[in-house]
Amino acid sequence: MALIEAPPVDMILFFQKVRKAQQEWAEEISLALTEEQKEKVQTLLSKKEHAWSHELFPFEPTRLRQYGEGILDLLQAMLQREDGSDENNLGTLSSLHKLLKGEEASEFYRLLALGDFEELEQKGLALDIDLPLLHYFIRAMLKPYLLASSKALEETIATRDWREPFCPHCGSEPTLGRLSKEEHGKRYLYCSTCETEWPFRRVVCPFCANEDQYSLPIYYVDEERHYRIEGCNQCKRYLKTVDERYYQKQERLDLYEEDVATVQLDLVAREKGLRQK
Ligand SMILES: [Zn+2]
Ligand SMILES: [Zn+2]
């Protein structure tokens, strides 16, 4: 079964609505850390390991269910505005319904709270749900927790001192880059899973550590000088990057929004033979 098909404008709106809900849910989660826990986090970071862990911030199945059902409702509302008769979408929605709201749901949220992703994938596949779509839902349901934990660890994690190619908070790979205007093009990496940003060396691929500048091509799209695709001919991956020095936008830069709004860059990257993962 395919992924959900919808016009990009609708998808962007959907992502924005989901994010707003996630931010509200995150506000309701209170995570207080003891001094001992904070010290544990510091030790992890000093060993170049990321801070977040399941033990530190356990998930509650009832909350996860609230998030899963909420996100599914938003998806359904988005598709209903369209011609609701797209068979593919209807099939996918019905499977998601079974998984997140139907008979399977209790077991699904129990497994999700345990972090048993292998078993979750089996459940998704049994219902013919595309893995990328399932992964999107899983990440989206866990995000309120990650936002809350990122906040709780704000003062514990010194992101400015982190130099690794993965997120100091949740351990994910970067999803976007930023070249700072104030710091004359200093490079930052951004994790959209938990919305954390940290500095990183400029001419090096964050995915394979390639430092050969001749095999790290940069591509631009039309006249949009403030967006660039930083590719790597060694691992064939790419990172969308916002170059603030050329950005005319006055409001505060929101990298999450930039990520969802720059689908055209992903298409160009794909044409160049590069891939996201
Ligand atoms: Zn992260
Ligand atoms: Zn690479």
C-alpha cells in the first residue's frame, strides 16, 4: 500500500497542525530531573553519547494513545477536504484506524511505550501500512515527550560545546543545516525530531565524515540563494541548508517550518542522485 497522497500545500498545513498539537501536548508533560539524573546525563555527554533515554523519561501508553488518535484525526480531516474518494488514501486510513484506534490499539501503544519498534513494524506490515508512514506516526507520537525532555535538559546539555554529527539530546541524525548570519556563516545542524540545534564543522559530511571538499558539491535552486543542498559524493546523501546571510525574511527563522516547506529541494537532490537516508 502506498503512502498518503495529497497536494504539498495540504501536507504542509497538516504538518503544521500536528506540530502545534505536539507543542501543546509537550506543555502538559512535566519532567523533573533529580541532580543524580542530571549528572548521569552529563556523564553520557562527556562520553559523546546522547542524553535522552527511555529509562530517564518513560512513556505512558494512555498519553501515546491520545497523541496517536489526535494525529490520525488531523490526517483524516486533511484528506476529507480533498476529494475523499481516493482509494489508496481510504485504504491507508482504514489500516491506520485499526492500528491506532481499533482492536489493535491497546497492544500497539503498549509496545510503543516499551520501545519495541521491531514488533511495531510487524504490526504495521500485517496491516499493509507502508513503513515510512508508520515511522512518521511513531516519531510524531513520541515527539511531545522529546520536546518536553529537551526542555527539561535545556540547562544540562551545553549544545554549543557539542561537536558530533548527531543530536546531543536524542541521538538522531541532522535533518537540516543553518549557516548563521551573525556568526559569518558558522554552520549549525538541526534535529527536527526534538528540535535541537548544535554547531558543526563547515566542510565535512555529517553522515560519513567525508572531508574532501571536491566531493562535497553544493546545489542551489533557481534564484533562492538562501537555500542550498549540501551533497556528498561519497555516501550520496545530502543535507538541506538555510543560508541566513542571504535570507530576507524578517521573522525569527523556524527550521522546522523551513524543513517542511522546502520539498522542492528534496526533489532536486533526488535528481542529482542523492538520497535522504
Ligand atoms: Zn534530537
Ligand atoms: Zn557523506
